Amino acid sequence: MIMSNPSEQIVPDSEHKGIIGLLPTAARPFALLARLDRPIGWWLLFWPCAWGVALAGGAVERWDLLLWLLLGSVAMRGAGCVYNDIVDRDLDRQVERTRSRPLASGATSLKAAWAWLAILCLIGLMVWLQINGTAKLVALGSLALVAAYPFMKRITWWPQAWLGMVFSWGALVGWLAINPQFHWAMVLLYLGSIFWVIGYDTIYALQDREDDALVGIRSSALRLGENVGFGVLTFYIIALVSWAAAFWMLRPQWLGLVALVPIALHLLWQVMTLKSSDGEDALAKFRSNRFAGFLMFLACLVLGQAG
């Protein structure tokens, strides 16, 4: 079931149009604002959190923390999307894929969007209260990055790098929630996640290259031009090398690196089969990173439990 009112039209890349269509009419714009129709976003935010917990050795004992972090990822990803739409509502009206978003289309008011943002942040606060003091302080450090992100596409060709810092921050929080001590492996896990995000978000940005160029939005996909495939491959290689270094610091045995083989093969498949001129293929490859994140979680789980 898809909403028939043009002002409430579900955006083209929605994954669960039927579920959103079943919601009461008044609730649909808020579900779309928080991207509840597209769970890929909260999975991509959650996986680095889960990696940090698993690599620090706490995934089994603190399975409850993983559930809290998943709830926090849903809420804070939703809050970030609402904030992004508030800032970008004028730009969204000029891009084909985003002009049907609730604020851009007029399906909801700016005041209502701010209220919904506050509710989502309160849910995030409830999750924040579940972690230790060190992790709490580090989690707060992400707020400035989140607030600045919507403006990056106006001032840099690499907003994906900023998004990488935002979406990877959970790796630090997850690690410190289990082990509140600094470790270079934690930093390398975070660094690798940043480049993973740059890679998959460059793939995602392929959908909007023409519209972005017309309205003056900058992206790594535009900057790389015909070299997108090579660029994404480079980002993924840096991610894998960073993760391998993190694993080696915790368990200096070649056997430990074998755990990274499945995700390495998956990322290679993404690059080798990517059709940069096909928006649907780019979206499918982007969404496949939900599985890539799971493969990395398994690798961290194996190493963390063996350490």
C-alpha cells in the first residue's frame, strides 16, 4: 500500500513502503522523517558499536548492551535524519530523489519536526544512561560532528569523510563501554570504519550525481568522476588494513587475520560488480553493507572471545 497523496509520497528508495502505508496517516510523515522505512541506516550506525563491544571481548557477557546500542542507533539515526531534513529542506526540494520528503513536500511542519527530534533525542538519552562514565563522555563528543554534518556537502567535496567520523563513532563508544581504557586497537577499528563508510556512501551518492551537480551539492562520487570504482576500492583496502592492524595488536597471529577474509571478499565483490551509471545497482550495493557489517561483527566476535 502506497500513500496516494502526492505530498505524502514515499521516497523512491524506501525499503518498506507497505509497512509505512499501514500506519495512520498522521504518523506517516514522522516515520519517513526518521527513515523508519529504511532500516539500512540504523544497521550501518549500529554495526561499528557492535564491533567495539565484540572486539573488546564483551559481546557475549554484555548481550544486553548490544540491544541497548541497537535501540540507540535507531533513535539517533532517526534524530540525525530529522535534523538533516530540517537543515536541507530547501535543497531537498531541488533533488528528484528527496523532494518528496515530509518537510520538503510540506507533509509536516517545521515545528512538528523539531518536536519529533526532541522525542528521539530523549530515547537516545535513555540509552546513554546505560553506559559507563568514560563511554558517556566520548558519546557526547559525537554531537558536534552530527550538528555540522548537513553543512559539509556545501563546503567540501568529501562530506562522506565527515559522515564516516559520525557513523563510526560508535566503535569508540562500544569499546569503552566494555573496557574504559585507551587502546590503539580501538583507534584502528574506528579509522577502518571511517574508510568503510566513505566507500559505501560514495556508492550511495552515485544515485544523485546529476541532481547534485545541478544544485551545487558536493560529494565524493562527483569528485572521483570516472574513477569511482578505483576510489571505493582504495577506501575499502585502507579499511581492511586498519582492521587487520587492530586485530594484530590484540592477537599477533596470522590465524586471527583469517577472520577478516569473508568481509574482504564481500567488499571486493561490491567493487568488482558495481555499475556506477546504474542507480538501482548502486543502491543495492550500498544496502549490501548491512551484511558486510555483520561479517565484520563475526570477525570481531571471534577475535574478542579468543583474546
